[in-house]
Amino acid sequence: MNRGNMRAETDSLGTVLVPDDVYYGVQTVRAVENFPISGVSIGSYPGFMRSLAWIKLAAARANHRLGDLSHEKKAAIELACADVLAGRVTAQFPVDVFQGGAGTSTNMNMNEVLANLALEHMGRSRGDYDALHPNNDVNQSQSTNDVYPTAIRMTLLTYTDGLTSALEELAAAFALKGNSFANVLKLGRTQLQDAVPMTLGQEFSAFAATIREDIERLGEAAALLREINLGGTAIGTGVTADPRYQGLVLEELNKLTGLSLAPAANLVEAGWDAGAFVSYSSQLKRVAVKLSKIANDLRLLSSGPRGGLCEIRLPAVQPGSSIMPGKVNPVVPEVVNQVAFHVIGADLTVTLAAEAGQLQLNAFEPVIVASLLNSMTLLINVVRVFTVRCVNGIEADRFNCSRHLEASTALITALIPLIGYQKATAIAKAKLATGESIMELLKREGIMSRELLNMVGDPEALTKPFRARLNEADAGSRHQTIGEPCSRQARRSSDRDPTST
């Protein structure tokens, strides 16, 4: 009955007054009172709400086909689900995403909203549950324990498309830069120390390759989510559902969504097993780790611009200091790092929640869904920002790339197959002590042919496998060496450090 702008609704615990202008009901009101935790409502995850609505729609159609739900009720629930799917009632899902009860509050929030929307479409008043009931009709043949985890899986599958698309755009941007920087020679580094020559193009192409690899791994992790326990109801035994219901509801759900969902082989096991969420979360962590590593590299390569490496220039997107004029910070890579830290932490939360399940149910799926959907949303957004606001505008500083390479001892590593580790080490020390170029030192020592000097003097040739070419050049010019020649056999036996690699 109505009392002013309120209506009275009753559940197993008693009667509660519900604002008459809302579509949710008594159990939602209790949940809002019980869980003022994060201030983030389940309505903040519209993709999750849509997944729940798809399930309710599929269930209504399956129950109608079984003769357990009238055509009038089925049609009204269909219209109500269309309202949710169109995003017309997002504010009607106020329950906090952090909640006890294994997601029951979320499921009942949806059941109540759909029931009252359906009643409205039937020309009846909100709360007139004798005509259409949240539990008896909207939740027919269902339990939170099979609806909620199925909705999580469906939502992650749809979010995967968004993350995959964003990662593909980022990989393409890095690949484009790799092509653009293909002739920019620079110094490769290991442990932040000078190593061997490479091109800036090779460095950026590697970024593209690692992201594309993670796109493949993400697809593999997502495939595990297609196995669902819908139809198992409370603990996987299918109690309260017609034996034919599972096949029908899955058929309807796949027809509606195109997600190619499949029934779990063992519904009891599927009711409590959160292993697919652990695997998927782990893959999100892997993506985050890779992105953060790349962001670290970009910050290092752009450091300076006068006192650092400054081998690349990042787009200047905002002033970097409130006190230092002209300072520009690598703010986009920095936000990539921060999102990565958050995703890595969320993965631990998912792991702990999955482990904490007991007997036939995991009661901690609300924090799993919150962690995963937050991670997905953050990753999708930050990857797009990374692409558009940073990677697309990166420029090479050719002068600094060349300067660092020429000042290093990087070329000497390539000489080891020709002159041995010990002579190469001596030349490296001489270069560092005198500042002479490697070519000058080689000529002065007279230990290599002109052809070999020319080949080793081409840093671009040293960015790819070339030992076979050196062997050919050495064999064809062994009698044209500068100064006293020494055979490869002698060099190998007397000069090479047998412990070197």
C-alpha cells in the first residue's frame, strides 16, 4: 500500500518502505542500507547490468517455451529487459559493488527493477507483485549462484573485445614507428650499460611484437570464460529448474548475444570454481607488466632533454612544473605505470578471493567482478590514451642516437669472432682511455683487413646477423691485411677467453 510518496514492500524479514518513484524494491533498499562501502554502485558497470539483463531475457524465453511463464509475463519482461539494455534505468542499480551474499543483492536489484518495469508495461503499479513477481517470475529457474558468475563471464568477454581493439591500435602505432625509425642507428643497452648497436626501429618493433603476443594470450584466457554454469541453480544440481531448461536457456542466450557460450562439464564444480577468473586476471597482469615496462623504457629514452639520454622526444602534452619554467614531464607513460600498479594489485585480490571459496560456493565473487572490471576499464582507457597522446607523436633524436653509439665501445663486441675476447677487451680499454675511435685503434694495431674494417665500420650491418659475411670477407682478403697478419686459428688459441660468451 502507498503511504505518501512511499510504498510498502515485504520480504521474509518484514516490511520496508520503498520510495514510490524507484523501480527497485525491498531487498535493494536493505542492501543499500547494509553496504555503504565504496560509494561505487553496480550501476557504474553498465556492461555488467546488460549481461544480467540478457540472462533474464533468455530465462524468460526459455521458461515460456517450457510452458512455465505466460506469454503476457514473458512479453512484459522482454520490454523491461529492453529498457535496461538501452541504458534507460542505470540509476536504478544503487547497490554497492562491495557486498556480502555472493552477489545476491545485485541479482535481486535486477530482479526487482525488471519486475517493476514489467508491471509498468502491463499497466500495473510498482510493487504489485501478485501480477508479476521478482522471484517467482523474473528469477524463475535461476539462482544468484548461476546467474551472477555467468554474468561476470559474459561481461569480461565483451570487455575483451574493447581491450583487444585498444591493444591492436597500440601495437600498430609502435609498428609504424618501427618502420619510420628503421634507419636510425643507436646504442643498445643491457643493465643500463652500453651493449651493442641496434636501430631505434628494432626497439619499437619489439614493443609492437610483445603487445601482439599478449593479444593472443588474452584471447586464450577469454576462451576459458565461455564455459558457464547457468542452469545449475543453487549448487549445480539444477534444483527448481526443469531438466530441459539448461539447454533452452543456453540456446536463447547464445542467440541473443552471439557469445558462443557452452555448458560446464560439471555444474557442481563450476558453481564454486573461480579458476577462469584467476587465469584471466593473470593475463591482465601480464598485459599491465608489459605496458609498464614499455612506459619505463620511453621515460628513459626521452630523459633529459639535456642531462639524459634524449634519444626520442615524447609529445609535450602539458607543462611539467609549477616552479620550473619549460619543464615537460612524461605524464602519459607515468599514468600507464600507475594503471599497471593498480592492475597488478587487483590480480592479487582476485587470487585471494578465488582461494577463499568454501564448499559449493564462492561468496567473494563481488570483489572479483569489481577488481576485474576496474582493471579492464582502466586498461582500455589508458591504452587508448597511450596510443593517441604519446606513441603516435614520438620523434627520434637522430643526433643523440648517433652520438651515444659513436662514444660507446659497442662495436667491439662484433670483433670477438675475429680477434678474440682479450684483444677486443684491450681495444675497448684503449678507446676509453684515449678517446680514439675503434676504427683508428684497429688501423693502428693492423690486425684486420681493409674489407673487414669497412664492414665493421658499418654500424647498420652490425644490427643484424653478419658473421657469415665476416667469414667470407676474411677468407677473401687474408693476404691484404694491414700490418702483420695472424691466422684465425692462432687468434682462437691464444687470445680468446674460454669463459666468455
